[in-house]
Amino acid sequence: MTTALVQAESRMEKEHEDEHRQFLTFTLENEVFAVSIVKVREIVEFHSLTSIPMMPEFLCGVTNLRGAVIPVVDLLARFGKGVTEIGKRTCIVIIEVRNGEEKTPLGILVNSVNEVLPVEQASIESRPSFGTSIRADFIEALLNLGGRFVIALDVQQVLSIEEMSGIARAFGGGGGDAHDKVE
């Protein structure tokens, strides 16, 4: 992808943000999170994953999506809160993350997908620098949804290929087995 195309795409996303934005909401344990819908490629039903040896716990494996190998990240583990318990509503949300000038698809493992919400720009609060249960740089914004707040994740930070690759290289073992069964 050329730099001009990346810049044009970024301008289009910015123009769309001026009125309102849409967010996909999902649940991790008992907490609701959101991601900008422009980053979501698709949502797929959870099936077993293929574990990759010697990977950190948050890189729970890969899945086959129409012939493409897609790495899957357990967000709960990425946030340092344990491993996502697999249930009947567990899904993999396929997100597109920038890797240089290219977009790379990555899956995120979530307990359930809730809905797509249109959010007016006035209801999107800047991220707090403290007081949340996850790293501040993982937060894009807080969505004020009629008196309750939902954390909108900065998927570029949460799924930073560079950071996760560095962690995987430094990691001595683990990964995978907790995500193999559907209960």
C-alpha cells in the first residue's frame, strides 16, 4: 500500500469521525469494551485454535480463515488478567492493524460480541491517564453512553505487532492449551 493511499484512507476516517463514529462492543469477563468499526474486518464463531509453541499466553494460537493463517490474541491475557474462558458465545473478532504501510489481520478472542453503536462525537471523552484496569496507551477514548462509560480500545497499540513480536522473542515458553475446547 502506498503512503498516499494510507494518508487518503486516514483522511477519510477522520472526516467520518467529525459527525459520529460507530463502535463494536464486546465483553471480556464482565467488562464491556469497544473498538472502532472501521478497524473490524469480520466476526467469526470460535472453533479450536492451533497452538504455537514457545509463545506468550496472550498469543493463544492461529486460526484458518478461508485459507489465511490469522494469529489470535486473547485480550484478557494481553491485559494481564488471566485467560478467556471459552463458552458458547465466544467469538474471534478479526481486526486490521497497520504494519508499516500494510494492513495485517489479527484475531482477538472475546467472550461475546454485543452490538454496533453509533456514538456522537460529543459523547467521546479523551482517554484518562490513570484509574483504569488496563494500560493507558491501550485506550483510545471513553464512550459516554448515557451515564456509563465504555473503554474504546486503541487496537493499533493493543495489537502492536512490533511490541508483541518483541515479547514473543523474549518469552521462554507457554501459550496455547487453555483455548482448545468449547465448554
